[in-house]
Amino acid sequence: MTTTDVPPEVDAATPPLQRRGLSPLMREHLRIYAPLVLIVVALGVVTTVYNPAFLSGANIGRLLAANAVLGVLVVGQTLLLVGGQLDLSVGSLVSVGGVVTASFVLHGLPTVVVVAVCLVAGAVIGLCWGLIVAYLKVPPFILTLGGLAVFASLALTLAASTPIPMPAGMTWVRAEVLGVRVAVIVWALVIVLGALLLHFTRFGRNVYAVGANEEAAFLAGVPTARVKMALYSINGLLAGLAGVMFAGRVGAGDPRGGVGLELTVVAAAVLGGASLAGGRGSIVGGVLGVLVVAMVTDSLSFLDVPDTYNQLVLGVILIGAVAVTATSEIRRIRAARRTG
Amino acid sequence: MIELQNVSRSFPGARALTDVSVDFTPGRVHALVGENGAGKSTLIKIASGVLQPDSGEIRVDGRPVRLTPRDARELHIRVLHQERQVALTRSVADNVVLGEAPRNRFGLSGQWLVEREARRRLQRVGVELDVRAPVATLSVAQRQLLELARAVTFDARCLIMDEPTASLHPDEIEQLFEVVRRVREHGVSVVYISHHLSEVIALADDYTVLRDGRRVGGGLVEDTTTDGLVAQMFGTEVSLRREDIHGGGTEPGDVAARLRDVHFGRRLKGVDLDLRFGETVVINGPVGSGAAELGRILSGAARPTAGSVELMGKPGSTRRRAAMRGVALIPADRKREGLLLDRPIHENSELAGDAARPMTWYSATRAADRSRRGGHGLGLKASDVRLPVRGLSGGNQQKVLIDRWLRVEARVLVLDEPTVGIDIPSKAEIYRQLRALTRAGAAVVVLSTEYQEIRCVADRVIVMRDGVVAGEIPGVDATEQALFALGARS
């Protein structure tokens, strides 16, 4: 990024159209990130004081690996939310993905094939959601809620309601490269690719446009239907990947493994600044949201707080974050009106 | 009688009102004029209790008061906003009596009681509406009349109307004026804010001109003219005359768009149209005449139900393909159909470019730089292109939209009511910009019902009536009378 060249012949009366320093959008992002980072650090410090084992390399690696599935899902969900979309079926897709992975492994199919099948199947299911949302104009919430139920049932049926163990399958997920678990490396790759797509391509701008004002985007020539289909396909693909990773982590295909994941994912994305109304959010924010969720869950157990309190603490944090965002939003709009 | 005396108000970094005094007298229409940012909104916010003045006094019937929104309501001061507030799914009757449904002696409210009361109220202000119709089926104008009736029958003593004609067509404006005059006869003091100075002259009794937060003029409307008002608003003469803006044309070139026997449901019944590069064609016609639909079809945003559309020699299809071929569309409703209000200015001006090439890298820094250059070219007034576009005035928002299409070198521009709610200097700038584009070889289509606008930009005017082309007039001859004669003939 080079420094900006000053346009010629700007007389004093014309505003320069740009002030120095960070862009207002970047400042807004930082305002959202700061409290999340603060929560993560504070929880880390408190828990470490109480139990020094918390801040060990092994524990951090375990923490990240345990949340890689959630982390992969949050990238897809953030993309969707920014585009004004939503996919609640991911929880069940993870379950189905896990069951399919385990049963294919037991049938002796090679790893590459199993992974490919799961990714492609996920993407195809996502594409179907996209087609239905884009062309039949079914509200995403209802559609994917239906999908959630359908695939939950499918997972139970396929696995005959019991987890399918595969102790020797998908061990690569648990393996380590240079001391880092492969699951965490995969998660990192997904983050980087997702961030590149959303923040550094013009496709990403189209996603924001569709989320912010679909009609305006359409009239400006944005292929809104194609954008939506792409978003759902990407999310489906990531859900398939998450299914494989989940099965690999627990060493079994658990037909109930993904229950409730969809809500945790949406909560994490919203914590990270994504808005259910669309047009707002970032990949980094979503990932920070997952870290907050991970830290809360983990440090509470290190602090010997009964895990029945997990959801309570997360819920309070979510409500607080959304309330803070809403008030700062109101202030921002008022300020914009005044300067207008 | 409501008096504001020596009222001042400042905001962080800006002084919005300085020492303004104004009286609103019962039974008179008082027009507030001034360009965007002159302080009109601040003034009405103070008069309706939304904002408190830093200094100065508000007197109601000679008594000094401190107004809050609740006090203002109790004193029967009502504001009709640009964004209308009606319950869409309810009937007209329910909306008229909203919040104070009549009750019988048992304290119960029945449907026929509500309807009877609503009918009585509508009659009182001379509004004819079916009280059983759901509000969603009413036109914008009818909704406005409904709201007006509601406000008046709440025993308003002061009625503040903010740009009430922004989306009405001429017959509807006349109807609204009739109702306002009737309201005035009931002894209500009406405060009327409008960019259309001809409306001010036609309707108002008194006027006050604001400029940069100060009162720079005022008096009786009968003692002034539109030119006089413009001079007071800007301190200098801003011309909106054809001689000063149009600047002649070039020989029209190749055909940019060709429509043959185009039908669109019952809205368009067989329209033929040739649009050439290097000319500005104005399509004139009230709501329902098919003018708006024609604009949509020309830009690919709607598909004709029969007939053929050719854009630059190829059959037109979707909005996206048309946009890729350089057909710009600037809708009338900037906020709903044009802008991403909460996204930065530069993203708004880059949107067409981003849409055209999604599979390329994006850099916010470079996008902002391009936006600044584009903004300088169009005289955009904004402190930073990286701020949300919401904060800009209507005129500057429109410049952002024009910039969006200049960035992708659009060669056919379709603009629907391009200067609705825009102050006069910005209007003049936009007209000059459109003329410059036309001279540079673009094909420009302007859907307009504003005579001044038509006079300023048109090379030729196509008048629509009931879904067919009623006739065509060269821009030079497009007087108000000629257009009216053509549009009204049956």
C-alpha cells in the first residue's frame, strides 16, 4: 500500500475528502475487537493465577484443537451473515459428516476420497440452500431450520442412533506438524483464505453490498443470486470439512456430535461484530468470537466452576456485546445525521 | 402563536443556528427555505422539542416554555416527517384514529364506531379515502393525505411539514395543497419546508430564509418571487435556466438503445423508442403513465412482457448484463435502491466496478484514492470518503451515485428523478455534469416531472400517457404549457 498522492489544485474551500490516520471502518472494527481481546486476556490471566497449567503450550494447543471445528464453521457463517444470509443447518451437517466419515473409513475407503466426498457433498447441500434462497426467495432462517431437522434425523438414521467408532481412522487430524496439531493448521488456512476472500477481493465487496442493501446491489449489477449461491456453497463445504475434523478429533462418527453447534457458531460470529441484518462483520471478529467462547468454556472448568454455568456466562457476554454494539450504532447514526 | 426568539444551537464542531427569531401565526402557512445544512431541520427540531436551544427563548401564546417532545405533543405541535409513519397492514380508519380509538358508553370500541369517526375526520379536512381500504393499497400521496388528516384531527395547532411533496406528482401536489389550505382555515399554523420554491410561492403566506444557520430574509410571500428567494438563499444568483446550463448539443451518433413495441403488463402498451449516443432524452409523465417502467426496461432491471429491447445492437436481457455493457441506473429512491447507507462512501462509488469484476483483488486504500479523485471531479463535499455515505446531503449522495457509473465508464445513463430533494446549487451542478456527459458522447435518459429540470437538460422530451408515447417535443420548445397540453390530451 503506497502513500496516497494528493490530488492537484485543491483549493482551501474544498474538503480534502480524506483525513489522516486509520479509516473510520477500521476504527469500528478495532472497537469491536478490543473488548474481545480484553476478555480473552483477562480470562487467561485469572485462570493462570489460579492454575498455572492453563498457560502451558500443551494446554493452549489442546484448547485450539478442541475449537478448530467451531473455528472453521465460524468463517463460513461470518461470510453468510455479512451477505445477509444465515445457515442453521451446520450443526446437523457436522453430525452427518462425522457419521459418513466414520462409516466410509470402516468400509476401507482411502482418506483422500472420504475427505473429498464430505467436502463435495457439503458444498452441494450448501448450493441447494443457495438456489432455494436465491430463486424461490425462501427466508434462510426457516429453510435452514428445516434443513437442521432433516439432517439431524438423517445422521441418527445412518448411524442407527449410536456413535460409530473408528479408532484408526482420520488420525491425521490429531497428528502434529512442528508441534502444531493439523486441525489447528487447517483452521488457520481456512481463516486466511476466508479473510482473503472477504476483505481482499472485489467478490468480498459484493458480499457486503448484498448484505447491506440487496436491491441497490442488484441495480448496480451485482450478481446477487450467484453471490448467495457461492456463500452457501462455501459454508456447506466448510461444514463438510468440519464434520471430517470432528470425527477425526473424537475418533468416531457421533450422530449427535453437532447438536447445538449452529447456535454457538452464530453467537461467536455475532460476538465478533457480524450483524444478523447483514452488511457488517469480519473474519477476524468471528475468530475472536470463537476464542472468547473457547476461553470461557475452558477457563471455567479450570476454575472448577460447574459446567452448568458455561451457557449462562456465554449468554451474558453475548447480550452485553450486542447491547454495546447497538448503543454505539445509535450514537454513530446520530453523529452521521449531524455532520450531514 | 409560537415564537422562537434569538434561538442559537451548536453541535460539536458546528454551529447550526445563530440568533434566529421566527413567529408561526395561526391560520397562516409559513415556509422555511434554505439549502441543505442551512439549519431548517435544527429549527424544526427545536420547535418540536426534540432539541433544546443553547440560548434564546420559545414562547407559546406569549408564555416562555421549555419544550420537550412530550410538551410539544401536549401543546398540539405536530411534525409530519419525510419518512411516513403509518401502520401498513391496518385499514385507513384504524390509522386515522390510531392511538385514540372512539369508545361507546361501555368503554368498548367497535369497528363501525371507528369507521364512523374516521369518516367524520376525513370529511373535515376534505380528504376522500375509502376508510376500509388497507393502507398498504394506498399510493404515497394518499398515505400522506391520511397522515395529514390524522394530524389535523388530533387538534394540531401547529403542523410542521418537512418536504411533503418529495414523491408526489403534480395532481397529487395540488390535492395536498387543497387540504393544507383547508387546514389553514381551521386556524392551524402550518410550517412548510420545501426545496420547490414554486410550491412556496403557490402555498405559503409568510417565509423565512435561512443560510448557514442565520436568518437572512423573510416576510410576506406576496412581496417576493422565486428568483428573489434563490438570491436570498445563496447570497448570489444561481441560475437554473436553459440558456445557462444546456450549452447546446452535438449531432446524435449511433443508436444506444432501441425499443420496439414494448409492453409491460398493463403499464406499457406498445412503446417504440430510439436512444442515440450524444443526446439527452427526457421521459416525462406522471406516476402510472409508464415512464418509470420504461426506465426500468431500458436499464434491464425489468423485462418487457412483449416486444424487443436492443442495447448497443444486442438484445437486452438482465440488469447485470446491461450494467456490464455500461448501462447505468440511478434510481429515484436513492436510499432504498441506490446506496449502501452504512458502508463507506468509497465502497458506494466503487460498487458498479466491484460488481463487474468480482474475481479481482481489492484494496481499500486504492479504492479510497479513486473515490477521492472522482469526488474532486464532481465537487463532492465530504470530510472523508471512508465515512458512511449516510452522513452526506442528498446532493452529495447523488454525486456519489453518478461517480459510481463514471468509474466504469458507463455510456448509457438512466436517471430516475435525479434531483428529488436536492438543493439548487447541487441541482445546477448535476445538470451541468449530465450535459457534459452528453457532449462527450454518452446517451442520457432522464425520467423527470420537473419542468425546470426538463428545460435545463433535454435535447428532446418524450411525453408518456397511460402506457403509450403521447408525443415528442424538442427540448428547446419544451415549455410547461406544451408538455401539459401533450400529457393531458386524450
